[in-house]
Amino acid sequence: MLPPACPMTETAVRHSAKTVHSANRYQIAHLLEHGHAKRGGGRVAARPQIAATEEKGIRDLEDRINEGLSG
């Protein structure tokens, strides 16, 4: 069971962002992103979902910084 989402700040609401924290199951994100070995042999396929969002966030941040520097 996932923990409830953390309260969103004013900035997060404006940008429709959420952060979900899990104090005791943070490793699951890594296993889903990169795949892992199964107990009885074989592997579970990777299901990338963090990398694309991270790259988009980096691009958006760079764009905002460039706009702030030029404007």
C-alpha cells in the first residue's frame, strides 16, 4: 500500500506537481526503473517511468533559468 501523497505547496499546485514519499519502500522505484532478478530465476523487465520525467524537468528548469537571465 502506498502512503498518501504529501500536501502540495502553492508552487506545486500552480505547476501541477506531486511528490510521493515512502520511508520504507524507496527501493521499489529503482527496481521498477531498471528491472531485477526474480526469485526463481529469470528477470523482470524494466519499466522506465522516472528517467523521462526527470529529463523533461531538467529541460524545463534550464528553459526557465535562460528566460530569467535573458529577460
